[in-house]
Amino acid sequence: MKRNQFLATALSIGALPFVSLSATACQSQSTRTGFKVKAGEARLYGRITLKGVNHNIMDLKVSGKDSGGGMTIFQQTSISQGMGTPLHIHHYQDEVFYVIEGAYRFQVGKAYFNLEKGEHIFLPKTVPHAWTQVSKTGKMNVLFQPAGKMEEFFLMMAGLDHEPDMAEIDKIFSDCEMSVVGPPLTLN
């Protein structure tokens, strides 16, 4: 399956955890059996509570270790209304968000999108993007393809023993193959 076909498939379904990759994309260190991750649970690491620009909870559903680095999927429980990510670039990964509950605002390049339950958004690599949580609470599935260093990024943000300033956030992004290129997206 070619990359564009994979992304079209991922965008066309509502339950991203059921997305699969071809055998060639998954051969190195990938899981050779299927698995189930129950609602409200994480495959690895337990629940990851972020520090920094938002304090959302990330549950890893599919690890890059499962897919030979081909992809990773997190389910994010959003508890930080009016907060989100700084404008940033992923140098090597495309992202797909699927809104399960709540409402969000996204910036992708110079375009703005409002998303609600049941909607997807595709964020291509190297294009600046950010999002913020509009509703009081929410939940999204987030797919990164390839997996890259996203698991490490979330573990770093959760492992801090303090609230990081923007300089520290910028360094963590950089260490995980991303660049902060602007401020967080606001609701105004």
C-alpha cells in the first residue's frame, strides 16, 4: 500500500486504531500478532499527563514498536480548554486527528478549521500547524505516520518535574524532530 493510499484510508475511517500498514512497512521489530487496547487504557507507559502548553492526558494505543516505526496512535483526553500546541512543524511525520468528543480549532499553514465530533483533519509534514481546545473537555485520536520520536516527546513532556518555559518546550520539540515556529493558537 502506498503512503497516499494509507493516508486516504486513515482519513476515511472513524476508528483510527483499526488502521493497518502493509507487511513491507512493518517488518522491522513489528508485532506479528494483533492486539486489543481497552477503552480508557494505554498499550504502554500508562496514562501520560502532559506538562507545558496543555495538561492533556495521552494514552498510547499503537506504538511505533508495534509497526516497525511505521506509525503511532495516541488517544488524547483534553482537559485544558483554551490551550493547545504552539505553532510547529513536524519535519518527518504527517498527522491525522479524529475528534471523538468536544470541539477544537486548528491552524494548518494559513488556513483555520473548526472541528467537532466525527471530523478528521490531515496535517502534512513540514507545514506549520497548531490546535487549541474550544470545548471544556474533549477527546481525539492522533495518528503520526511514521512514528518518529512522538512517544519520546510525550514521555519527556510528562516526565518534567516543573512547568517548562517556552525555551525548554522549544528544545524538547527540537530534540524530537519538530520546530516551534510561532505562539500557541488562541480562541480569539
